[in-house]
Amino acid sequence: MPLSYHPWLVALSIGIAVLASYAALDLAGRVAAERGSRKAWAWLCGGALSMGGGIWSMHFVGMLAWRSPMPLAFDVGITLASLLLAIVASGFALYSVSRSTFSWRRLGWAGALMGIGIAGMHYVGMTAMRMDPPIRYDPVLFALSVAIAMAASMGALQMAWHLRGQTIRSAFWQKTGSALLMGAAIYGMHYTGMAAAIIAPGSVCTAGPQNISSNWLALSVAGFSFLFLLIAIGSALIDSHYEERRLRDALVRAYAERTRAILQTSHDAFIGIGPSGRIIDWNRQAERMFGWPREEALGRPVAELSSPGAPFGVLPPGLPGAEGSRFETTLRDSRGQDIPVEIALTALQGATHSEYFAFVRDISERRRAEQELHDANRRKDEFLAMLGHELRNPLAPISAAAEYLGLIGGGDPRLQHTSAVLARQAGHMRQLVDDLLDVARITRGTIALRKAPVDLRQVARNAVEQVAPLVEELGHRLDLRLPQEDALVAGDEKRLVQVASNLLGNAARYTQDGGEISLAVEVRPMEVVLSVSDNGIGLAPDLLPHVFDLFVQGRRSSDRAQGGLGLGLALVKNLVELHGGSVAADSEGPGRGSRFQVRLPRLTQPAAAQPGEPAQPSSAPAAGASPASLRVLVVDDNADAAQSLSALLQAQGHEVRTAHDAASGLACAIEWRPHAALLDIGLPEIDGYELARRMRRMPETAAAMLVAVTGYGQQKDREAAHAAGFNHHFVKPVDSAALAAVLAAAAAELRKLEGARLPA
């Protein structure tokens, strides 16, 4: 017998299927959420009734939608049995998705059992009509309907498992789409099962009274189902809302407790400050730091923590813009003792007021460490200054004696050789001291460059002139290659000569006697390159990355023939970087020589010299030249230094007197009226600075040229000498050529003033 259906009842059954599917998905979430509690069983039972009743209602309304040619009735017992099957299958499904783990294997057998239960509900419900002759089924469609029921059940379980942890609001559209798919599968199974039914012509329903309207029965069942499902969904929604709020409140409480625990165990003091400027929070570290227990601290004005003038005391609202700031200040504890602290301050802006929160760290230990470091650094500077002074003091008479021997030696080769040896070794010693002190100044950042346009060609010539004695002594051949065009850079000429001479000296010392050294200057579009190469002992690969580090040296022989402290290249690197350039080393390996390249930014247009750049004499007279005779007073408590310097000046043609303390020096100056006075700074009782000030105040010596001759060579020493009235500052051992130039300039000025009365 062909089957036909009432369209509106079919639509009603589909709506029930979709709504029942939605309820199933949402109830699965409630069962899973309450797993392990008593509420879980209540939700499981309620969910099974709602879901099973909804599926059964869809099935029942779908059967009533059949336009049967005969009056229909249903056996009450069998109908209730079909409802029970739907409820049991739904309860089993909800229980399955509430488990903590869900495997594909469990999904397979759970879906199969649930599908069989739903198919059983359908066919038991069909049996409730008690047709005569009994309904037969097409085996293919029958099997298809069961397969659809099982597949629908597996899909429903998987979707319910996936969406169970989400609320109605957070997954509304996901659950709606899933409910449409599940509903389609359920009613697809139902109508496939109806299509499988084979009802013989003339069949009669023998289930009972047949005077009940199918339409009214369908509407009653559907209305009851809709109402029950809506109540179930609403209950789930309300319960989910309260559960979310409970979980949110629990999370907030847990977060607050965790934050409180963190703050209580923090190494920093935590202080909360209310809108009135009073303390509203206070952790254990604050108790230990300031001495007030939490109970006593809460409610106190935060100003009580402040030392006079400290910014923390005026908060809030007197520190605008302080939020998110970090600063150091001094606070006061309960005993009135000051504590240096670092404060990280932030603000929580409310609708009506702001609250400040401060993390306070005691930095007493850091301050002590910084002070100790500062003191140690100061002591180091003082030691280096004293070391330089003490090393230069004995060098001064040695250098002066060497110069004097050279002047009086005449043609005696032995005296000339002795003079050269003494001068060379004293110069080497002086260079070591200068390098040590220069490195110390650079590391402190106290070295100052006097920049002006400098031609690196002249720098190269001056450097070659400085290292020529060493190169000649070792028998090297030095090749100097200079470009025709200007090689201008902005730099301190003295320091650049120091860079080039250090590189040349390094090459000379680390090249075997009779080696080859090359110094080249190359002009490029944006830079000028100064290269020093040699065929000496070379550099090992493991040494190359560290060759510019302090105190690093290449392989040394047991006799330390190369000398040095490992400072030269470190000094070169720092000086070049102060000029905005770079330096690099390269070597093919031990025994293959090495090459050093200094790159400096090219200066295309000469710039004006910086203020304070001293005028350089165009040429200095030779050490033995005597352009004019001056009366020169030498005051030094080191008798050897005074006598050797006096002998050198006398050999240059000057009239010299000596004194070994300030009092006798001042008395001699007043009586003798010298044109120039060379004063040691470290004199006993009255130092050289005070002696210079007294001489400037005396009319007999006010116009004399005063020259400081000292072992102290730092910038502050030069400034102190200038402030005391000195015209020049020389570091021991004195550069005799530079001193001769200064005295020659003084003599020329004196001739001009006295009308050329001095002998030429």
C-alpha cells in the first residue's frame, strides 16, 4: 500500500527532531559539567526524559502524519514501551558523552547501541498499531533505516562530545547547525523506516478505539514535547548561566588568592594607596622593611613613610603622571631610619577615583656596592696617577742625563752610544706608562679629543719618525706609500700619530730582525685607510678575535724580546673608535706576517679646528740649539732630576739655578728674578701649585714664564696647573725638544719686550 503524509505534520515532526537534537547537545554539556556530583544524575535523568521524549514525539507525530486509508489507534502498553526505549537510549547517550575520555572504539559501540535503541523505538511504535495482517518490511530499506539510526547516533555523540564544554551562548550557532544535522538524520531514519513498511491492502488496525482525531493527537503530543523541551533548554540555560558566574567568581577568588600569595612571598614591599593617600594594602616584606605590622600600617597616611622632600610622600594626588613610573628615593621606617629604595608605581583608574600600587625595593645593598665600586675606582685612579708619577720621576733624570751625554759627548762614539741607549730605553719606558694611563682614561671615558682637519699622510710621516730608531736598531726595511691627493680626516693629530706609531712599533717588535714593514695610506670615496703590514711572526687563528683585548699578546719567547704589556692594540682600537672609525687585524697564520687596517671617515672639506686647540709651532729647534740665553730656575725635590735637567739646560746655553723645596725656590726667585721657572708639583710642605700662586703675586716674579714639570699627567692635573698660574704643563720625563721650543718662544717674546737686548 503506497504511503502519503500530511505536510504540516511532517514539518512539525522535523521541528521536534531539530529541537530535540538541540536539547540533547545542550543537556550533554550540563551532564558533563556536573560530572561527579549529585546534580549530574539529576541532569542525566532529566536529559534522558527530555531527549528521549523529544525523539519519541517526533516518531509519534511522524506516524500520525501518515494519511492512512483506515482509522488508526495505538496500543498503550506497546506505545509506552517504545517511549521507554527512547528514554533509555537517550540516557545511555548522555552518559557516554559525560565520560572524561572518549575513544573511537567507544564511539563505535555506543553509537551502535544508541542507534539500535532508536530503531527499536521506531519499529516497536509501528507494532503498537497492531495491523491485521501484520506489517511486513522491505529488508533493504529496513537495514538502511537501522544504519541511518546508528550513523546518526554516532554523529550525535561526536558532536555532543565536542560541544559539551561550551555554554549555550558561546556556541549557539555551532549547536544550531549540529542540531539541524542531527534532526535531519533522525527524521531521515524515521521516514526511511516508514518507507520500508509493507501494508497489505485491506489491512485493519486492531489496537483499540478509533474515534480519536489524529491531528489533535499529533498537536497534543507535539505541544507537550515542545513545552517539555523548551523547559529543559531553559533550565539548562539558567543553570549554565549560574554555573558560569560561579566559575567566574571562583576564578576571580583563586586569582586574588594567588596574587595575594605572590605578593606575600615577594622580595619587594607591596603598598596599596587609596584615593585619600592612605595605605590600603601591605605585604609581609613591607612589614619587614618598614617595621609596621599589617594591622598597624593599614589606614596610615603614606606620607609617614617619606623622608623630607621625598616625592613618594605627596601621593596621591600630588604626583601627576607618576603612574607607570620607576624612580629612586628615600623612605623612612617605623624607627625613623632612612632606607634608599627603588619604587615602581602604577595606578588603577576607577570610575570615581584612582588607587596607586607601589612595588618598593630596598636598594641599600646596591647603594653600598655602588659606593664601594666608586671608591675602588677612585682608589684605582689614584693608584694609577701615583704609579705614573712614581715611574716618571726616576725617568726624568735618566732622560735628561741621556740628552746631556749626547750634547757633551762630542765625537766620542762610546758616549754617543750610551746616550742613545739610555734615551731609547727611557722613551720605551715612558711609552709603557703613557699607554697604561691612556687605557685607564679611555675605560673611564675621561679622554678628550681635540679634533681638527688632519692629513693622514703627515700622521704617517710623524709616526715613522717616532719609530725610526726602533726600526733601525732591529734592521728592518720600512716602506712608506702615500697618495698624491690629500687624505683628510677629522681627528686629534696627536692621538692619530699615537695609533700609527703603536701599530708600527708592534710590527717592528713582532718581526724578526731584518724584516719588512709597510705603512700605506689609501684614499677612498668615503673613507681613508691606513694599513700596516709586516712579514713577522703572524697571528694564530684563535688569537685574531681577541687581539684588541686588554693584556692580550701573541706568542712570547722566554727572553721577552718583544716587550710590552699588551696595551698597545687595545689603545689603538679605543682611539680609532673615538674617531668614529674601525680597526681590523688579518693574518694567514703563524710565521706568515700580519696586517692591520685603520678605517676613518674621510673629510672632503676642511673644517675649523675645535675651540681650545693649541697652536703648534711650525718647527722645534734641535735639542742642542741655543737661540737665546734665559735665566731658568729649576725647583724639584728630587736632586738627581733637578741636577740632570739643569745640566741639559746649561748645555743648551741657559743660565740655571736649582732649589729643592718651595721656600728656597721662592727666595731664589725673588732675589734672582728668572725669566722662566720649571717647578715640580709634588714638593714637600708647599706644593708646586701654591708656589706658582705665590710667585704670581710677587712683583719680582709675576711676569716669569712658569712651567709645571710633574709625574701627574691627567686632564684634571693640567687644569689645576692652569688655574694656579702655570703657562705650560710638561709630564716627566720632559720632551727636551718641546721644552726647547717653549723656551725659545719665551726668549723671542722677551727680546721683543726688551728691545733685542738679549744676545741672538
